[in-house]
Amino acid sequence: MTSESVKMNIGFVALLTCTLLVGSTLGTKLGQPPKPPCKPGFSQNFYTVIVSRDILRGQSILKGTTLSSERVKFESCLHNREVVFVSSDPAFSVRSDGSVYVEQEVANLSKPVQFMVTARGLRDTRIWETTVKLAVAGHAPSIPLTQVGIEEMLSRAWDSQPRLIKFPRKHLRSSSSNSLRRQKRDWVIPPINVPENSRGPFPQMLVRIRSDQDVTVGIRYSITGAGADQPPSDIYSIDPVNGKMFVTKPLDREERASYHLRAHAVDMNGNQVENPIDLYIYVIDMNDNRPEFQNQVYNGSVDEGSKPGSSVMQVTAGDADDFTTANGMVRYRILSQTPHNPIPNMFTINSETGDIITVAAGLDREKVSQYTIIVQATDMEGNLNYGLSNTATALISITDINDNPPELTDKTFSGEVPENKVNVVVTNLTVVDRDQPHSVNWNAVYRIASGDPSGHFTVRTNPVTNEGMLTVVKPVDFEMNRAFMLMVVVSNQAHLASGIQSSLSSTAGVTISVQDVNEPPVFPVNPKLIRFEEGVPAGTTLTVFSAQDPDHFIHQTVRYSKLSDPANWLRINRTNGQISTMALLDRESMYVKNNVYEATFLAFDNGAPQASGTGTLQIYLIDVNDNAPVLMPREGQVCERARPASRVNITASDADGDPNVGPFVFELPSFPASVRRNWTVSRLNGDYAQLRLKIPYLESGFYDIPVFVSDSGNPPLSNRSVIRIKVCPCDDNGDCSATGAVAAAGLGTGAIIAILICIIILLTMVLIFVMWMKRREKERQAKPLLIDPEDDVRDNILKYDEEGGGEEDQDYDLSQLQQPESLDHIINKPAGVRRVDERPVIAESQYPVRPSLPHPGDIGDFIIDGLRAADNDPTAPPYDSLLVFDYEGSGSTAGSVSSLNSSSSGDQDYDYLNDWGPRFKKLADLYGGGEEN
């Protein structure tokens, strides 16, 4: 430091442009995604502190000056601050609260100062490192930025590296005294700068490390740290004998920007000779990375008709190189615009921020709906000669505004509609709108401005074609209006843009003609209500229920008929609609609801096609006193001895209505005299009365008590009702006892005899059923022959397949030679000779049943009986039948069988055939009866 340096005010503070962030910030704001898991370590490998040139002005920075306007934050993931920051440059320090301070006076920063900050936990052996660069704002390189200048600058940085680094000398003890003698202050080892992407050859020497004691003692050198013996390992090596330190491969600043190594010197026995020294290696950035856009295609939009200077979108490109140097400083420019309408340069881009804005007016979506912009990003501050470039595509959509009013294609429209029809489309109003289809700027809204004061029509928008569908919503009457002249106005759902006027073509006239149709006759009053007393005689004229034909311009005849008459009480005159009765009208009928009887009539004209209308006639029937009251219930029960609670409550009801109902009058007849002598009736209120015994005791039994009841009609109607009262002895509770109930019931001898007869008949039927079941069980136990038919060993005739006829026999039925599979053809075959051996279709013979426990002496008899039954059974095999052969034709080479003679000589006795049973009886008659014949 020079003596001319003037001290700066301690209050000056430099700006820290990059805050040292480690891990992830604690907590996330509400609504943001969850924070990632905590990861200790600096978020960046390189930070820059920019000092304003206006603050320095050639002065030095005093000790104690704060270089960080923001504190350095460190997250150790242990939720504590037990972290110590160590600076590689003794002129600067980082305190525990994160503030960067100047510990010594620093001369004018004519060149950037770079040092490393190490974070080390007190309870953790791990080490985190980052690099801090202190530079003057606006500092420009001293040599022109050309290819030669870049190579020269890199060579200077490389050549300026210290070729020899000595271990600092220790404090020596004086030989003449025991006091310590302080030597010259130790050198501060400057950092080692190594350019990235070096082409070698490798290993390439960086520095030589040497100890002053290597003259007298054999020294062995080694290095430790990340890049040497820690991952990434084997990047740096050292010759243990001569201390030459090498880099073994090309470095990449984007992977790691700095390395912190420690050099060690030991003797041949491994004893430490020198204290370890810290070596800081910085990788010099090279422009080896192109700018990369965040997206290859950007989408933006701007309203049509926007003014120049309107913001459209922003494109962003990043460069992995050092952003504090020209290698990472990206600039933007537009390469091309497609299409070129209305001019080739409708947009421009901010070279530093990437914001795209409009520079000219004339954006019209109806002419150009989208622009394609090719944007180029170049580093080296946009130097096209030495910078690396990349491109991206920006698609700019022109957003539609309502700058085109809808226009109807015609000035006038016309249509026809039949009268009395609704939801009928009269005509379609076609419209043209150049705005974006199916948007609020394009969707048409129709309004009837005039010509329809009664609201017969409305215009609905077709969502697909945007046409207006003029629709009838209220029936029109040809007799009232034969035509309509409407004025329709069309607009959009969205208001027109500012400065846009409505078009004259947005209004059109619509002429609607009403078509006359044959309308049905109409009853002027429907339903029609009339009032009559019930009980009017048949043939009484009630009213005239006539209809009118609304077709005034066509003369038509109206006729009438009955459509609905539930009780069939009414008739209508076919010509004039006069209503008369066919039977008495009864208000109490089931077809009358709330005193009203309804009938429906039909009126039809003689038009083509015929039209008809219906009308409802309601007859309100006035009540007359035509129904006498009745009493309920018709049965009751009282005790034979008069008690206060022993009485029968009776109720009077009347089908008539007020005032022809209650209050009712209850009376007992004077004849027979025993009724009034033994019974009395008293009215409780208008509809209820009580019947009870008048005498203390009445013999048990059934009594029919006549009671007269009268209503309040004018004149009143009376009715005689008989109530059957059961008188019985009662218990203490006033209920009939069981004995009394039986006695009162009067069950006679005839009833008892009838019950007994029913029981006897039922038992007889059960007995007959049991006997029938036992008989069936005996029949089931009866067994057939002793020998199972499948085990029958008697000789049977075996059936073989038969061959066909001779060579000349071609006309024969092969089915006759086949073995039958069923007996159906035998049963249905007409009488005659049968073809093959067949079982006779007759009833089977009954064989003797073997007893369940036979006696040994009965077995012989059983066998003889079975044999006799089998001999007399024609259904048992073998079956006697005559075989019929087909004719083989003439000219056969075979001789006649008639020429064959028996080889036996003399007569043969066939009498033994008579001993073979009835089956051989026929054969015995043929051969054994020679003498008789």
C-alpha cells in the first residue's frame, strides 16, 4: 500500500450483487410448493462483490468497512449457527452474522481481487467452499476484446502464476539468548489460476512446492483435499520428491469453479516438517457454452390494433459460463419475421431482457392471425464474431377484438307460418362476421325492434351457423292478422371495440305471411256451469251448449255429439247443441263429485280436413230431501239386568245435505206395547242417541227393537230401523259371561247334529285314503319272474344284417333290409306279412310272483309255473315270423332252390314236436300229421 492512499470514510458500504446462499431457505410462502429437502453447501461456487467506481475514486478501502449490504446466510440443516467462516485473503473476513468486512487497508482496486470463503461447522468435520470476487463496477479489460486479446489475457493469467511456493518460515529462537526473534512477515500465497478446457499436454505442471529444510532433511511432499485424495479425486497430483504439482486432466469451470487443497511436507519418517499450507485453485472461465433458451417454442399474444410499444412476450436464455464476464453475457436479436405483412419489422426485442414489443401499427387478425419470430441469443455481449449463438421460435397470436360488426346478407327476408302453430321456424336470417368464429366477438344476438307488439315471434341464434332462426312463440290468428312486418337488429355478445361504428347492414326487414287453416269450433264458455235441483224428470231441457266456428271467412256447419257422460243422464241435439235429460239426476250418485256432475261434448265442422273441439258442461245439483235417515249399528248387546253402563249407542246418517239432515228425532213405536215398556231411547245430540233397558231385568235372548228416526227436511223424511239387541248375563265388568253368551246364542239340537255329521264324514274320508295307500304299497312289493330278463339264458334268435339282392336287382328298398330301431313302424304297419323278426304287439302275459320267503318245497312248483307261463306267452322270444325276400331279377347264374333235395332217405318221425310246447304246435301239425292227412 502506498503512503499517498487517503483513507475512506468507514460508513461507505459496497454493494454485494450475489448473496451467499446455502441449502434451501427455511419455510415457504403460503400457496407456494413445499420446499425441497435441506441440503448443506453453498448454492453457488462463485460470487461477485461489485464496488462502485464513484465510491472509490482512487482511494483505498479502510479497515472495518462492510462490503456486504446483505448478510451471508448459511443453513447447516442443524437449526443452529455454530458455523465459522474463514477467508483465504487475510485482508477480508466474514463474521458469524454473515457480514463481509475489510480487515486491512486495501489499495485502489485497479484489478479485481478474488478470495475463497470456507464454511466449517464446529461439530461437523465437513467443509463448504465458495469464491468471492471483488471488482470495480464498469471495469473494462485493459486489452481489446479480440481473439488475440483473449489468448493474451489467458496467457498472462497462466504465466502470472507463481512457479515456486515455499512453506512459510517459522519463528526462530536466538542462539545468544532464550528470547524469540521474529523474522520477516510470512508471504500470503496467492491463488492459482488454471484455464478450463486446456489441451495439455497432461499432466501439466502448475507450481512447485518447496521447504527451506530440504537441504538438510529429506522431504516428501503431498497434497490433500477435493481434487486430490477426495472426490473428485486424481485431478491434481504432486511429485513427492521435488514438490512439483500437476493438473492431470482438463478442467470444467461449470462443474467446479475452485479447489481448496492443502500441501504437506514430512521427513522420511513421516514426521511433519512444515505446517500445511492452503492452496486455492481457481478455474478461469472460457466461452465454451452456448446460450440455451428455456423453451424452444414460445407462445405469446397481442391484441389486434395494438399501438406501437405494446408488450407481447419475453424470451429468456441462460449461459452456463461466468455471467460476470462477457462469456456469460447474453444479448438478443430478431432474425426473421413471417409473414412480412404489413411490414417486415412489426416487432422488436430488448437485447438485454428479451422482451418483445410492437414497433408499428397495423396488426389485423382478419389479415394475419399469427406471426412466427426467430429470436437469436448470443453471448460475448452479442459479439457475432466471437460469441456463441442459439435460436428459438416465438409464435405471436393476434388476439381478436370486436372490430367487425355483424352484417345481414339481405336487406329483407320473408316467410310463411300457419296460424295457431308454435315453435315453428318462419325463416333463417343469415349474417356475416369477420371476427374469430365461435367467440363473443362473433356470436350474433338478434332483437326484434318493431312490428311485433304482442310478442308472437322471437329470434334464436343457431350456435353452429350463427344464423338467426325467426320462431313463433305465441299462436297467430289469420282472422286477426294476415301478415306481419318486423324490423330485426343484429349485434354481438361483446360490445364493439372503441372507435368502431355499427354497420347499416346490421338491420333488416322481415315480412311474415299467415296461412289460414281450418280451426276447430270453440265453445265460448268452457267449462259451462249450470244449476239444477236433483230429481228433475227425464226429458227436461237443461241448457243450450253451442260452439262457434272461428273461420269467419269460410261458411261451415257445426254439429254436436256426446263425448263423455259417466251416468248416461244427458243427450245433446246434434244440430243446435240443446242439452236435455234422459234419467233422473241424483245428487247422491257416485258420479257426482262435490255436488257437481261433469259431461263432455264434441263440436265438429264439415271442413276439409274436419276439425273438432270439446266443451265441458258442469251441472251443480241442488239437494232435495229425497233420502230418509238410517241408523247404525244394526246390532247391540246389553246386560239382562239394568246397569248405567249397559246401553247401545246408535247413530243416524243421511245421504242428503244441509238442511235436509240433522238434528234427527229418535222414537220408539207404540206397537207392540212391550217395546216402550221394556226399552227407552234418548237423544244425546243431533246425530246420536242411546237405547237401553227401561225395566230392571229382562230375560236373556235376542230382541228386535224397531226405532223411528226423522230428519229436519221440509217436509221431513222418516225411517223405521230394526236393531237386534242381545240380552245376556254379565260379569262384574259389564261384559257378557261365557255361559250367558252360549245361552244367548241359542245353539239348537239341529246345529249340533250337523256338526257331528261333518266330523264323521271327515273321518271316513281319512280312513278310505289310508286303505288305498296300503293297497298301493302291496302292489309295489309284488315281484315279476324269478330270473332277471337280462340273465335269461334261453335260446334266442340272433339277428344279423342281411345282404342286398343280386347283380341285376337294382330296384329295391334298402330300408326293408335294415334292423328296426323302434316299434313305431310295426304298430302303424297295416295287417300283413312282417319283414323281420318282430315282437308281437299284444298285452304281456302275467308271470307268477315269487313269495318273499319261499318254502324249499315250493321252488319246483314255482319253476314249473314260470315255464308254463313262458310257453303260453307269444311275446317271449323267439318270435315266429315269415321272412320276405326281394326279387333279384331274371337271368341269375344261381340255380333254383327247388332243385335241392334232402339227402336223407326214408321217413322221419316228427311226433316229438308235440312235446315242445305250443310254440311248435304249428310245426307239429305240418310234419306230424301225415297219417291224418
